[in-house]
Amino acid sequence: MGLLSFATSVYNLDALDTRFSVSSTTPYQTVIDTRSDPAAKTEAAAKSRSRAQPSKWKTPEFFFYYVVVLFAVPYMFWVPYSVSGPEDPRWEKYSGYLSDGWMFGRKVDNTDAQYRTFRGNLPYMSALLLVHPLLRRVWDAVYPSAKKGQSGAARLEQRASYDYAFALLYLVALHGFSAFKVLLIFWLNYQVATKLPRKYIPFATWAFNIPVLFSNELCRGYHYYDIARHVAPALEPWGAWLDSYGGLISRWEVLFNLTILRLISFNLDYYWSLGQRGSSPIEKKQLNPAQLSERDRITIPADARDYSFRNYVGYAAYAPLYLVGPIITFNDYISQAKYRSSTIEGWRTVRYAVRFVLVLLAMEAILHFNYVGVISLVNPDWSSYTPAQLSLLSFFKLHIIWLKLLLPWRMFRLWSLVDGIDPREHGPLPQQQLQHPALLARLAPLLQPLAHPLHLRASGRLVVPDLEIHCSHHLNISSFIYLCSIVA
């Protein structure tokens, strides 16, 4: 494969996520089978040509576009670059905030706290991306499946046991002694789903999780010192000692809003499964459980024995998706744990990784040559900038916002793909669409309290909300409104 052909395949929509090119009701294995069928390929190509309009690449209209792009795009980069160097009279006002860079001797604008955190931890996250799947291989070797030809149940047992063990270690590493608080909430939510009569589960699920969402913020993560002060003042020193070991992310409640939606997903999937006990949709529809479509993976309930506490914890704290998602439903997680999704192919994962690296390099290049972040930080005299400079500095500011959110999404989804779970791509929205306030709200900072998309069924229909809500309020009012809108 030539370099040009490879570059084209990297930016193929199918390499980003098969959900963009294949219907959610179509098993992807049928697409794979079509590749090896010359007649089917010829028929598909003929059908595509019949629907296609005549090419416009060599028309006068497109030659006009070529000329515009040839001059406009370099100019768009040159304008903000021209005010981001020592030759600019305002350089001295913000140059002290720049950090040493690694591109062509340029300084780097590393003033954005969220991207700085991601950038500083990138080597460790990259190592974890490789170590976690390798440890799974070791686990599989130490605890091999009972049968050589793995059945779905045997593969689930192997994967879920590892996910559960790693989740416990991961929670302790991230939150220290606060991991016990997280596990307590997990256990309470599990009791809500499994101990109550079926008709009360939906209401009880929301009645439990919404107050937890508020309580986490109001009580600032339930510090052990505060608990001891109210319960047993003599234990205050011990409580303070426990609080001192808060792990890598001591404020666990900040990102727990995302986990809340996984807990709701488990409870509602369990609730819907109770109404289908005694009948198997797979047998009724005569489906191959190893080749289900995405919609079938979401809507067909798991076996009753699969709704265990171990599988539940492994799902709720699944390491690659725990911090920033994307979210998959519990049913989808179990289905992919039983049978590896046919959408996970080595060549596609490699191209997705290349695409992530290119996005990372694009972000680094912008921060090395366009200092819009630090310029806005020092509150400059904006009247000293020309309209072109103001508009393009604003444009690249939006571009940076999009990229700093896209990178964590792509990083953790890549980790999940390497580990054998295929969640949906969550960051394809072009930056150029961010001018709309409602769309901008979807891409709010990830390291702030947020709500995340959740696949829910309401009134017998599949609902896939795709909204990110940034919330700077301690009570997460926006998150509450968002969750209520799902129910409504």
C-alpha cells in the first residue's frame, strides 16, 4: 500500500467509526463478508456509481475554489502567527507566560490548565494503554479458559474477572481510600436494582442517583475527617490521615457524574431484562450472538446470571472508559465481552491510532505558533488588533477548545479498542460548527463536572442523547436538568 493510499485510508470515515458508514441494525460481519465476494463488490460499486453525480473536480467552479483555498488557508495561519512572536509590540506583556517548546525553537502556549494536565500525563497514559491489554494477556495465561474453543460464557468469565480485579486496583490508584466511597455507592445502587420489586426500579434508580449527584458536590466527596468530626470526634486524626491518601485524583466526585450514568444504565438494563425472562430474543429472531448488530447488542438483554455484582463493578469502573467515556450500555459491554466485535480490526485500530497522533501534532503545532491562549490570558487592549487578527485569533481559540476535548476522547477510545471493546466515536463534530451556542455546550471542558451521553430506552424506543454539559455550579443544576430531560 502506497503512502497516499494509506493516508486516504486513515481519513476514511469507516476507519474513524464503522457506525458512520454502516446502519446500527446491520451486523458488521456482513460487510466483512462482502469484501471477499467479488460479485457483491462489483454490484455495490455499480450501485454507488449509479447514484453518484458527475465529477466536478475539473470544472471551472472547482478551479476557482482551488485558487481561494491556496491563498486563504495560508493567510488564516499567517495572521495569528504574525502576532505571536517577538516582532509583535505586545510580546513583552505575555512572553513570560510561555513555556519552552520542542518545535523549531519556538515557545509553547501551555497556559490551558486542562490541556496542560493531559499533556503532562500523556506518557503515563500511553504506558497504561499498552500495559493494561498486556496484563490481560498475562491474566488469560494464568487463568486460562476451561475450554480451548472459547464459548461466549467462557470468554465473559475470563474478561469480566480481569476487568473486576483491575477496576479495584484502578480505583485505589486514582482515589486512594476514597475508592471505598465509590464502591459503597456502587453497592447501594446494585441493591436498588436487584432487591426492589420490578415496578419500583426505575423510580428508585433516579431517586437514588440524583440525590447522590447533588450530595457528592455538597459534601465535597465526604472527607473522612468531616465524617469523624460528626460521628466520633476522637477519630478526627485518623480521618485526616485517610484523607491524606487521596490517590491521583483526590476529588473523585468531580468525574463521578459520568459514572452515575453508568449506574443508571445498569439498573435500567436489568429492569428491562426482567420483563423478558423465560424468552430469548436471540432464539426468536434466530440471530448469531457472535454477529449481532449494534442495536441488538444494546436492546437484547444479557443472561440473568450476567447481572452479577462482579460484572457490574467491572462495567461501571472499566478502566479505559472510566474517566471520560464514551459510555456504552451494560448490555453492550456484556455482549462485547462474550464475543469480540467484528468492527475491531487491527488495520482499523492502527489507522485510528495514527489519526490520534496527527490530531496531537496538530494541537502542538497550533500551540507553538499561535499564542491566542496566553494573549487572552493577559487581558490585552483588543482595540489594538485589526478585525482580521481578532476574528482569526477567536477562530483558533475555538479550534483549541475542540482539540483539547477531542484528544482525551480519542485517547481513551483508542485504549478501549486496543483492549477489545468498541465504544462509539464521541468527537467528530467539526470545530467550524462550534459557533452555535447549543453545539458549543456539547464540547465543554471534560475535567469539570459533566454529564455524558447514555443509551437509554424510553417508551419502547431507543434514545441516544449526545450532549455534553459543562457545569461550574456546585449543585450541578445543568446536569440535573439534563438528566430530567432524558426521563421526559
